[in-house]
Amino acid sequence: MPFDFAHGPDGSNSLTVPERSRRERADQGHVPALVEEVLKLLEVRPDGTYIDATLGAGGHAEEILKRLGSGKLLGFDRDPAALARASERLKKYGEKLMVMEGNFAQIATLHAQSGLPPAAGVIADLGVSSLQLEDAERGFSFSLPGPLDMRMGPDAALTAGELVNRTSERNLADTIFKFGEERHSRRIARAIVKARPIRTTTELAQVVTRAIPFRAGLHQIHPATRTFMALRLAVNREVENLEGFLSRVLAVLAVDGRLAMISFHSLEDRLVKRAFADWSRDGRVRLLTRKPVCPSDREARENPRARSAKLRAAEKL
């Protein structure tokens, strides 16, 4: 049967992390989404092998490591800076942890190189981390002045600045529409081309904001949100990499191994949902979540960046 989460009388999820643990994660600058739900779905075994395919700040990884005895966790990330920070944070777990730099699309190759046995569980968090967003020099945020970079790792072939300033108006509009699902994509692309060269994040945000017709009360998110997201996905080829990951991840899972995936974008969630449905129809997995698990009202209040998170999980047959 699919896993179901009970909710308390106040509408919040009944699975809660102790306040002390919640504060500790907040103090470290990044609060991972849906931690309790991920742990419940993975059913972490002390002797199991686990993979955090998008290590990031190490939030999900640490909660798994706390529950391991003789087991091991393999964590990898395409961002060398994130990998270094997570390695420092998690070094107290010693030989339980193995880290590797690499893109999660290459999960089968990285797992083979590790020499570890098939995994009892895999977690993939597809969101950009708070640490990346809050580093102005990385260029992910429209609210912090910085260069138009947006590269998650050295494997990215071009920067957001190159994409913004060199792409044709038509291709730029198509990119913003496809990856950002922005209905004003053509107006935005036209404004960007007219304003070239655009050098900084805040300059681009201003151009996009001016290009979108303002209607009082309709802007629930910043007008540049979808454009910045589209550029980030395009620069890092995130959709292509997600497809690569989905095509290979079952190969690294042991029978009865579990996969938990968190997405923050409807395009990514559709790809995950479709893959899970195909696997289920082919008898390759048992779905643990018929519908995506979303943050409780409490978590959404305490960690606003988790509001759009959707968690899906499956067990390999």
C-alpha cells in the first residue's frame, strides 16, 4: 500500500523533527525540505548503503548518517564548493561517509567507482540550496547584485550571462517559456535583447520586471522568478541531467531498495511522476506515494523555500 502521512489536529504533519535539531539545521544556513518524510519513506537500516545523489549542504545526508551503524553513505555533488562544505560538516561520521564530485546523471558510474554494494536507498533533492542562492558571486539570486553566472559546477558549458547576451531573441523566449513556464516569455526576451549587454543579476531582474505588465495583486512571486529559474535550468542542463539520472538510478538500487525524490518545479515533478508511473506499470517498482508529499503548514512557515517541494518515493521490486 502507498505510504500515507497522518496529520495532527492543527493540519501540520504529525512527523516532527525535535526543535533542537530543527534549530541546528537552521543555524547551519540551509534547512533541507521534508526531512522527516524522507527518513520515514527510506526506512533507513543501520547496516544499509545509502546514496545522497545531490549532497548539497548535507542536511538529508546527516540525518541518514545519524541512523547508520555499520552502513555507509555515498554522497556526490557537481558543485565543488558545496561538496567541500558538506565534507567538512560531515567529517565527524568518519568512514561511514564517502564523497565524490560528480553529476547525479552519472549515478551508475559514480556508484561503480565507489565499490559499494547496491543501495538500500537513494535520495535526490533537485532544488538549488540556500547556500548557493545566498552567495551573490554565484549569480543565482535576482535580489543580490552579482555576475550572471548560475553555474552549479565546472561541467556547465556556459554562464547565464553568455546565454542572456548571445542567444537569439526567439531561442531566448523559447528557453524562458519551456523551462520557466513564463507566459510573458516573448515580451521578456524582446526586452532583454534591447537592453544588451546585461552584466549583473539585479540589472537582469529590473529588465524582466519592466517587461511584465503589472496588475495589482497578481504578483505572488517576484516577476523575475520564472526567468531566473529557466536560465538556471538551461545553463546547468538540469532537465537533461534529471532524465539521465532517472534512466540509471534503478540499476544502483538493491531489490527492495527505496528511491525518494524531491522536486521544486512542475516540469521536474512531471518527469519524476512519469518515470515512476512507467516503472510501476512495468512491474519494476512499488509506488510508496500515490500523490506527492508536500510540506506541512508548519514547515512552510518555518522554511519558506520548502513551500513548493514535492516528494515522491518508490521501492524497487
